[in-house]
Amino acid sequence: MNTHSYLRKPSALLIVALLAVAAPLAMIGCSNGGGSTINSPADIGLSEVQIAAPDFTLPTLAGGDLTLSDLQGRVVLLNFWHLDCSPCKEEMPYLDAVGKAYEGTAHVVVLNIGDSESSVRGYFRDADLNMQVPFDFDGKVAAEYSIGFTPTTFLIDSNGIIRFAKIGGFHNYDEVAAAIEFTLAKDAA
């Protein structure tokens, strides 16, 4: 897990407090990396949250802009990452595979922090991605979300409410799919 502080605004303190609960879980390895059964969000390092997701509009790798609030109506997996983060790159294939598997049900958004567009384009090359890749060139959105570690993932319900947060990477496809399923279940309740 990489540590970077993008916190610049006092308004982000609420999310910082919520993530303070999740950070110790990520540090002690409560994620399910061994392939055992996933019975609860805590089994994969998810912390329950209930706060409105800060909205943003950012340019994307595919061209055009992505506005988070435009994705309401479906669950959103919002992942913060950057190229110098090994765990970020390790989980990328799982995120993309879940984007394909849950197309029409959930959006997978992998928000790059601070890398150049050409570097990110080079990383993905000509891949046919099943996820959206917006650019947070100056880290302002990362600051709104109080990102201190990468990767950090938020699972947002169809009404724009963050339901779960995870600090640290997903270890396999099943963990990412379970995170979506737990969010879908919260969304339906």
C-alpha cells in the first residue's frame, strides 16, 4: 500500500474519520487473500460507511468528461490509484473483469491521481477496458475523499451514498465481485 496525502481541505475530515476505522483493518491484513469463503464485508476489509459521495467532473482516458452524479441509478465502485503503486496495478485486472461481469448493474471507475495522460495511456496501451478511467491531475478529488493510501476504494449505492470503504488492494476477482454484491444488497434494502 502506498501512502500519499492528498488532504488539503477541512471538509474532508469526515471521510478521514471514517477511514481511520478502516486503516487498522487494512494494516493487519483482514483481507481475504487466501481464497476462503467471504461471508461479510469485513472478510475483505470493507468498512461500512453512510455518507454522500462528493461529486466531481473529470476528463477521462476515453475522451470527454465523467461526472460522478451522472452515474446515479447504478452502484459505483470508485477506486483511487496511481502508477507508482504496485498493489494498485495488481488489482487492476480484477477491477476490469468485474466491470465486464457487472456491466449494466454497476460502474467501475478507476480514478488516477496525478499521473500524466500519456503515462496512463501507455500503461493501458490498447486494452479494451470495461471500466472508466478519469484523471485527477492535481489531486483535488483525492483531497475531497481524504485519500491517504492507495489503492483506496469506495462503493457507492445507486443514490450516491458511500456504503463501504476499503483501504488497500483487492487480492482476487472474488473479493471485488463480493464488494459489488454487498453494495447491491445494501442498495436493495
